[in-house]
Amino acid sequence: MLPFTFEYHRAQEYLEAVKLFSTLREQNRMPIYYGGGTEIITLGRLNLYTCDAVIDIKSIPMSQIYRTEGEFIYTGSARSLTSIERRGIFPLLEETISRVADRTARNKITIGGNACGKIFYREGVLPFLLTDSYVLTIDTHEKTLKYENIHSLFNGERELNEGQLVLLFCTPKKFAEVQFFTKKRRQQWNTGYPLITIAGLRTDGKIRMALSGLLPYPFRDERLEAILNDEALAKEEKISRIREVLPEKVLDDQEGSSEYRLFVLEGLIEELLEELEGGGK
């Protein structure tokens, strides 16, 4: 049972969605875009989330795309995670999101909801960061579609404007065939909150890496990748130096202490290096 009530609206087109958001804000309402609704329920029951109007975007045709077209892979923001899994279109994304929550939750969670949510793990973003993808959005001011680099919106804290609607992710098709590695470590159970998720790929002879659960946001850092790709360093030296240059303090919470997270990170980086330096997918 939620401790608040809200109006439900269903948008059929993206312009309708952002115009409705603007109208509701002008009425001093608290609208949100709605995909799967799992976060509203999870955080709402804990009094950590509230709204008084939801705008369901699942009927917007563009938000339901998942296909290759020309030189790009298009992933609609309102696609549920299970509708993306095991399709063979973007294997790194499909394998990474297959470890989010449990299957019942993934039936509801959308890729856009995972990327834009308040729960900080947002591991669905990692494959898009690794592939320098673009995000198609529309906001309540200009009301025009525009592609933005994934790093400007989702590498670290979210940088979306109020009312900015994410419609789809656009990924170069070449990344569907690269060697990759993705793994999630949990402190307990097989479907609890993750401790750390790591994803990596090898392209043009270089390793890329992105992380979730180490800091209070998902991120990819070129300084860490430079260390991973420094052939003059032994594996142990690479791991030690990465610990030294992390961009900020590591999370320390009920899921795991900062030292335990760093311990887990070391093991995951070692696995990533073994996989991507020596063959594999």
C-alpha cells in the first residue's frame, strides 16, 4: 500500500508526454514519467518517493524499439528488461541486465527506468557507457528531439533536466560483436541488491571498463582504463593503482563496507583482465 495517491495518464506520443508534464508542473503538481513502476512501489512504501501524477510512456512507439537498423542498434527506453534479454541483438547489454533483480521484477523494470531511477546502481547504463552510445531525448522547453552523448547525461550523477524524457539509446552496431565481460557480485542471495557490477569490452586492442555499486552512481573513467591498458604494469600493479585514483570515496553501507567493496573490486578486475587479455567472448 502506498502512502500517497496519484493521477494516471497514458501518453500515445512523445510530444503529448512532455506537454502534459509541462501542464502538470504549471499546476504545481509533481508528475513523473512511468515505465514499469517498480521504483515507485519500492521507494514509495518507504516514504522515499512521492508524486501526484504519473505519465505512462509505454504506448509511445519509439520507446518500444529494440532492433538493428543501418549501422546502429536502437533500444527503446520503455522496453522491459526481459523483452531485451536473449535476443542476440546487443549481447553485452542483454547479459548485463539479465542479472538485475529477479525475473518477476525484470518483467516490469524498463531499461529507461533502470537508467533514470533513484536507486543508484543503474547497471543497465554500463553497456551504453562502454560503447559511447547516444541518447535520444526531448525536453519540456524546446520540445524537439535531440541526440546527446551518453557521457553527458549518465556517466556519474544523472544530468537530466526536469521533464526531460529519454526515448531511446543508440549504439554503434560494431559493438554487438566485440569481446566482452560482465559480472555482478552480491553479498547475499542470488537476487538481492548488488554489491558491485563490472562490465568491460575489448575494442581496437584496448580494454574499456565501467562500474556500478562502487560509488553512488555508475561510471566509466578513462584514467582507470589507461591503467588497465598499460602494458608496462603487472596485473597486481594495475589493481593497486586503480584503487589509488578512484574518483571519490567508495560506498560504505549495509550492503558492504568500503574496504569489502574494494576487496571485491580487486577480484572482479582480475577476472576482467584474464578474460579480455587472454580471449573469451
